[in-house]
Amino acid sequence: MKDGAKYPTHLVTEHLPYGFRHWRPPGYRDRRSGLAYDLIHMQPATTLKLGRRIEGGWLTVRTIKGQRILITGASSGIGEALARGLARQGARVALAARRMDRLKDIADELQAEGHFAFAAPMDVRDAHSVASGIAQAVKVLGGLDILINNAGIAYFGEVVRMSREALDAVIETNIYGVIYAIQKAAPHLAAQHGMVVNVTSGLSKRALPLLTVYAGTKSMLNALSDGMRLELRRHQIHVLNYSAPETATELSSHTLHEEGRSLPPIRRRLAEPERVANAIIGAIRRERRQVFAGAGLLWLALLMPRVVDHVFYRALVLRYGRDTL
Ligand SMILES: NC(=O)c1ccc[n+]([C@@H]2O[C@H](COP(=O)([O-])OP(=O)(O)OC[C@H]3O[C@@H](n4cnc5c(N)ncnc54)[C@H](OP(=O)(O)O)[C@@H]3O)[C@@H](O)[C@H]2O)c1
């Protein structure tokens, strides 16, 4: 194992127990990404990994160059920014989503810049479509090192008035899609000591009213990541659960909503998708296990749950009135 160049970086690393390479105090905010760290998972990694010095870091674990990566939901927003960022760092990327025209334009642009990118049609709600998309990606990329489960949609409205179609759409996209993809990708990832990245949300730890089902699917994604990280450990597949902050993407225009209730305009300044994508790429390189946005809300909800309930409720009544709530 002395000749590190012969092996993927993460195979030449040593694992030392009780390292604190990734430890940050709860609520710690990363200045570059603007992300805060999780209160529950306040030790995002329990191992210290020593590797070759690559791309400026002394303890870098995984180099992006040459990694074969499939990104779901790569036709816009965070997924598109991830595809661009990863390809420009030398990864071979497969872009998956339903809007093939958008995927092809992005892939063509990246190819014209000299990067390796191709578009694979995939509807994550359909198990057959996921299977054929992954098979195509493995064939074209020559294997698979990283699966990024980024595709997702939201629903805005009360749970009691939610239609069966909307419920199916949100749960099938945000949960079934992730499970289908991991099931199909796992044998390929195991062969490569690969990685699964699940993109979740700050709402996963404290649901906001009217976004309850969306928050619930993201909570389940947290649980899936925690459990599967251990289930996949014997196959040496690492799982990163990345909770993204509020980001300026097309998510709100894709959000399904209750009849007569539209998403309120967002006046806050949102994170740029490129910035969030860079932070995710950083977490992949360092093989983080959990990065969490929204620690402020989580702190508040833990310390003063009734106050948070009250504030949310008053805000809703003010906006919609008690009767139409
Ligand atoms: N924006 C935020 O504030 C925010 C915050 C926290 C977490 N997130 C999470 O970040 C992820 C990316 O969202 P985004 O903000 O970048 O929104 P976005 O621009 O709407 O991107 C969503 C992506 O998911 C894809 N998608 C949706 N349904 C699909 C399906 N059935 N099959 C395949 N692909 C599907 C869409 O592609 P097609 O329509 O072409 O299929 C699109 O590329 C989501 O999981 C979201 O929950 C977003």
C-alpha cells in the first residue's frame, strides 16, 4: 500500500479511533458555506483519517478527480450546480432527471469545456426507470463511485386537505426514489468502496406547518441515512446526509400546492446553489457523515418548543386567518 498513486485515495488512508478531525461544537457555523452544525449529530465523524495531501488539505480523504458520480435531479438548482462543480473538478458525471432537454444542454456545455458529462433519463418515482438509468450510468462511466440522491419536490398546504396524488408524488419522489436508487447502485458502489449522498433539509428536524409532509419525508431521509450508514458499512459504502439551507432554486416553482393556496413570496436572502454545491463537494471530499443547516431553529425548538409552536401558529393565523388555516 506504499505506492498511494496506485490506489484510490480513500483506500490508502488509515482509520484512527477517537479523532476529532470533523468535530465542531453544536451550532458552529462554517464561514464559507454558511452552514451550521447539528446538535444531535455533533460528532459528524468518529474516525480520524490520515491520507495524502491533495488539493490543499493535510487530511483529505477522497479526491474528486476521476470519481464516477451519478446525480439525480441534475436538471436544475442544487443538482445542476453539483454536476457543474464536480465535472469541473475532474469527476465523470451522469446527470439524471426527467427533463432531458435541460440535462442535454448542461451535459453539452460541460463537454464543450472538455469535461466528462452525459445525460441519463430518470424518473425516480419509477423503479424501472431508476434501474435503467443506473445501468446506463454504470455502462457509460465504467462503474460508479458516488450516488447523489438530490431529486426532490415539496408540497405546500394542510395535510388534512392533501390529495392522494400529491401525497404519492412527494413520498414517491423523496423517499421511494432514494431507496430505489440505493438498492440498484449499492452493488456497484460496494465494488468501489463508494459513497451515497442524501440531500435533505433543515426542516427535517423541525417541521414547518404547511410544509409538514415535505419535512416528514426529509426526516425519514435522516433516519434512512443513519440506519443505512451502518447497514452498508460492511460493504465499505460511506453515507453522507447533507441538510441543505434555503437555496435560490426552482424548488418553489416546482412545489405542489393545495388548491387556492400559493407559496408566500420569499423576502429573505437565500443561498446560491453554487455555494451549497461547493459545500456538499467539500463534505464529500472529507467523507463527512452529517452536515446540518438550520441549527438555530433546532436549538429554539429544543429549548422552547411551545414558544416555537405559538410563533408559527400566530404567523399562520395572521397570514391566512383562523378559518382558512
Ligand atoms: N431549495 C431549497 O431551499 C432546499 C432546501 C433544503 C433542501 N433542498 C433539497 O435539495 C434538493 C434539490 O432541490 P432544488 O432546491 O435544487 O430544487 P429544483 O431546482 O426544483 O430541483 C429539483 C430536481 O429534482 C428533479 N426531480 C423532481 N422530481 C423528479 C422525479 N420524479 N424524477 C427525477 N428527478 C426529479 C427535478 O428534475 P426534473 O423536473 O427534470 O425531473 C430537478 O432537477 C431537493 O431534494 C430539495 O428537497 C432544497
